[in-house]
Amino acid sequence: MSDCIHRRCHKQNCLLQEWTQWDTCSKPCGPDGRQTRSRKVLIPASCAGNPCGHLYEERPCNRYCVNGIYKDDICKCNDGWIGKCCNKDINECLDSTKICHPNVCINTVGSYKCSCHAGYEEEDGACTDIDECSGNVCDQICTNTEGSYKCSCREGYILNNLKSKCIIGDFCKNGEHNCDHICVSKPDGSYSCKCKLGYYEQNNSTKCLDIDECLLSLHNCNQLCINTPGSYKCSCKSGFKTNNNGLNCIDIDECADISIHCDYQCKNTPGSFECLCPSGFKLLSDKRTCQELPVTEKTEQTTTDSKLSTGYIILIVVIIALIITTIAIGTVCYRRIRRYRRATRTTIGENPPPYSLSEQSGVPYCSPGHLDVTCPDYVNSEKKSTENIYS
């Protein structure tokens, strides 16, 4: 104050820090719970400034035990509630031991209630299955199921759109069949199954299995057969191709292919080809290129070719000489025998080779087709005596 008397004083109000958060309640629930908070002085008051006030506060807390009874510093919960202060509802529907399981359980505040599924009814606090088949719910066959039922029909009938009445139906048309391939309807409402071409029925069932035409030799391929689902296809060996009908294989003329390069000449063979070289050349290992032979090899080849040519000429000459000789001998024989036949006027019978005797004169003659046989010696020796007799 003395400072304010002797000199001019600047008024300063108390400046405080913000209150802290309320601390944790001293008790979780009940009438005795307390919690506090505090603050600090940043600048004290001076020169008649506003004072700081109190720096500490306290208040009651957690004064509740709504769903229970507070006793001995403990909140004892009523049925259906849990927690230190009985403020959390128990979801009884999570407990699988409840009597409404496995049907619908509805949780309520502090309790629960059961609600049965469709097809069930409550009985003594539990849900039991309703036997719908005890009533006339189906036209022909009724099968009770858990919580429901199912209608079905006798053979030859199908369910209508309402799934309750049976009508004579077309299983094939409605697609209500088990056939793999073809469904055939019958007048009585039933159906039978057939397989497509290239398949067969498995033990009179509705299943169809592929026929292996290649394995059973039921194909028209002349080389290779490849089985396909329901059919087969023909294939050819290397060097062949299928014709227009796709069944037969014809040879590929590789020599007509411009990509085949033979040095000299290309010769087509069944399923392949080969390259040829002129005289004096040999074919290399690539089977395409012709290489000229060295002089020694060329001479040997020429000599061999000459020997072969000479042999062929000699053989031809010998054959021609034999033919000419046979014709000449046969002609002489025929002329001699002809004179005897004319003289005796014999009837010539069968002529086994190489000659026969006349039936009247006993004069031998040459048989036709045996001109290579010379006349027997006694034909020549008896010529005069025979001529003298008939002269």
C-alpha cells in the first residue's frame, strides 16, 4: 500500500490457470462417491485488483444404483442387469441355454421373450414344429420338414406353379428331367432318355458316354483316327494330306513346293521325296546338294556304267538269236512233216510237246507251240522210205 501512497500504482487482477478435468470418482456408484478438480495462480492480484478466489473444487459423483440395491459400498443388481452399478442390460438371447433356442429370441430391457419361426408354435414356453401334412396342404404326396413341408407328385405328374397341385406334365418341355442329351416324353407323363449320335447310354441310365470310334474301328480313316466328343476326325501321316471328304489321305507332291530346293532334280515318293544328281555327281548329306565327283571316282563310275550297258546289250543279242533260231528250226520241221501229212492224209489228234505220231502212218510231227525243238533224227532218216512208198 505504501507503494501506492508515494507513487502511482497500476491495478493488477488475479490471473488464474484453467480448471483441470474432474478426477476419477472415488467410488463407482452409491451415495459416497466424490471427485475433485483444481487450478493454479499465474499472476497474483495487486493494487486493489480482483482477488484469485478458491483454487480447489469438490462434488458428489456416481450416486446411483438404479437397477439394484447399494449395500456395503456395493451395488447388488436385479435380474437382467449386470455391472458394478447395475447399469448394463443382460442380452439373454446370447445364452444358447434359453428355452426358446433355436427359434427367435427377442431381448428386452432387463429380460427377453421368445418368438417362434414360421412353421413352429409355442408350447409350454418352447417352440415345436408344426406338422403341416396333418392337413390337406398337398394334392398327392406331402413330406413334413423341420419348420416347413414339401409337396411332390407321383410318376407322370408335376407340381403346378403354386407347388401344391399335381398335373400331368411334360418333364422334357419344362426341363425337369435328368437326361444328359435328349428327353423323350411319354403319353403317361413320364419320359425316357436318349443319347446323341456318337454316344451311348451307361447301363440304361440318364448319362451318356462318348463312343471311341477309333478304338472300336468304327471310322473310315485310311491312316490316322483321332477320337473327339461324339465323333472322330481323320489325320494323315507326314507327307500326306486329307482329300476333300476329309477321310482319305493323298500323297503331297513335295516337288511342287517351291521351298523344296534340289540342286538337280526332285523325285516325288509316297509320303516324301528325294533329290537326284546327274552322272558324275553325288548327293551330299543334306540330301539336297549335288557335288561333282573327283576324276578318279568319276572314271570308276563311268567304267561301271559301261560294263552294265555292255551286259545289257549282250543279253538282248542272245535273246534275239534264240528267237530267230527257234523260228528257223520250227519252219524246217513243219515243212518236212507237212509232206508226210499230205501223203498220208492223216487226222492229227492231240499234240503233246514236243512232237506226236500220225495215227495212220506213224510219222512223227512237231507239236504247235514248240518251234524251239528240232525235229527228231528219225524224221530225217525215214524221209526217203516214206516218200518211196507214196511216190
